[in-house]
Amino acid sequence: MRVNAVTAGYVRTEQAHLFYGDEEGIAAVGATIPLGRMADPVDIGDACVLLASPLAGYISGANLVVHGGGERPAYLNASKGEITEKKE
């Protein structure tokens, strides 16, 4: 028996606007992700299909993190002159 998991990051669903606001808000969240956008549901589905396919036949006990690279590291903003001071 194989058991795997998929952990999704930010996903743009049909109700994303309820949490992130308008298109500008959704785009702002997407800009914080290294791949430059939120996942589409199909991105998460594709990861699930991969793990269920024969291509992953010898993968078990894995957690596939599908998050577009995580959160954008602050140093990437430094190259654009967008450094903000950290408030304590």
C-alpha cells in the first residue's frame, strides 16, 4: 500500500475574491510567490494525478508541496529597491 500527501499553497479558486479581494488583490498575492502567480486548481490536481499514476509507483510516504516556490524571499525585493523596514 502506498500513502502520499499533497500540500497546496495559495490556490486561485472561483471564490478567491472573497478572501483576496479584486483582481488587483489576487495579483498582489501572486506577486509574493516566486513563480509569480497563485496555483490554479488544475496545478494541484496534476500533482495528485502524478502521485496516483504508475510514474510514482515507488513513491510512498511522501508529501508533495505544491506552492510555486513558497513565499518570495525578501532579498529578491532588494534588487528592485523594494526593501521595507521590519517593524518590531
